[in-house]
Amino acid sequence: MSAVAHDQIPVGDGVELHVASAGPADGPVVLLVHGFPELWFSWRHQIAPLAEAGYRVLVPDLRGIGGSTQTAPIEDYDNATVQADLFAVLDHAGAERAAFVGHDFGSSFSWHIALAAPERVACVGGLSVPAVPRAPAQPLPIMRRHLGDDFYIAWFQTPGPADAALAADVRRTLATTKVWNPAWAEQDENPPTPPFMTDEELQVYVDAYTRTGFTGGLNWYRNIDRNWHADEALVGRTIDVPACFITGERDPVERFMPIAAMDGYVTDLRERVVIDGAGHWIQQERPDEVNAVLLRFLADAYPA
């Protein structure tokens, strides 16, 4: 990772994002957007291959995460604010547009930006979380009705309990293979390091989240209904920029966000790849396969 530069980029109102970058300064920009509980470091296996292919790779810690500024209001973590933060990173780089590639909640952010501001999106890639049209009613009541109040997204909604439970044993929180929910919070557990990372790599996450806590990422989930209301003006739009989607065969997100939801909504889906045997943390679990898809897609949709 010695070729990666690290900067603090001002995005407005005293907020700075920590941004890792690599690749030629005049290359087409690829912006990699992490999920939760992740960091810029979650893209460590993608940065060098993309940079070596001629892309200028920008990889921020999103607001409230890692080396970026934490702000207190929950609404500071809604779609509009995340979008403004990322556009400020592009503006700082002198880029009119970029390929947005996200994982997990970063995938949701990337799909939303492609829908709301396609003029700034050369192409879009989503990992693990597909693009899903706006629900017919507020999402949280639907989730509670079908999945229960102990469903992890429902549990996250009240500030405090989930924040404290996740921060009580940061290493356990990051290494567990179990779903975070109230029952998990009451258990004792000493999980091993995930097989797709070393102890030293896991420690990068442990150190970061020990310092920041988990509230920044949890606040993304606390804006789900606010984002739904704000997106009323986007009803009827489709995602028309070139797109790709990569997921793992064992990724549990498929159970409540089906890939088929993209049919007709993402109109130029050039790659839809399901990697056999892979789980949710796909760009870390199966980097070679993910990189091959991304490089093929970018060469077609956004040539360097």
C-alpha cells in the first residue's frame, strides 16, 4: 500500500474526509465507496489493480467513519449529505464525473447518486446490495411488519442501545459471523479473525472503530425513512448509466433485497455476477474475481 497517498479533504462546514488515492492524476476517476462497518481499507485489494490500469482511484472514509470528521446530527448522514460530501471530493480532484463503485451501504449510496445525479456518474458498480426502486410506503414499518422489531435495521433505529452494544467489544463486533441484534448483544463470544483477512488487517478496523465508535454508520440506517420521503421527486426515474452488479452466492442481503428488483430499473446492466461460495464481504473475500469483473466493466463503460 506504499503507493497510496492520504489526504484530509474539506467538504464544507468544517467537515473533512480522509481520502486515500492512487493512480495517475490525469486518469479517469474511480470513486470507491465503503459500507458498514468498513473503511477505505476495505478496498485495499482493488486500489493497486485499478491504479495500474490507468484509473485515478479515490477512496474516502465516509463522514463519521475512520479518519473523517464526525458530526452529531442524525440527518447529517442522509443520502443528500453523503452525496454532497462525495461531490466535494470530486470537485477537489477537479473531476466532473467518476465511476462510482460501492459495497454494502456504499452500494446503496452509489446507486442513489446514479439515479439522482447521472451527469456526474460515468458508470456505476454495486457490490452485495442491488439497486432497488423506492418502496410504495415508508420502509421501516414494512421491515418491522415482515422481519420483526429485532431485525437488525429496526434495532439500529433508537440511538444508544445498538451504539453501546457494538462498542462494548469492538473486536467481537467486527469479527462475528452472527447478525447484530438484541439477542446477539446479550451473548458472550470470542470469534476468530475472519478467514479473508490477517490479524493485522483486522486490527486496522479495531483501532479505527475503537476510536470512533459505530454511530456514524448506524446513522445511515436511521435516515432510511427520511431518505424515502426525500426521494419522492425521483419516482419514475431509472438508472440509465452503464452499470454492473457483483454479489456472493451466500450473501444474506438477497433474502430481503432481491437481485431481480433491478430488472427494468437499471436499464444498462452490463455485468451481473454471482460468485460461487462467496459471502457478503466480497471484495475482501474474493478480490481476484471482483477485480477481474471491475476491470472488464470499466474497460467497456469507462475506458482509461
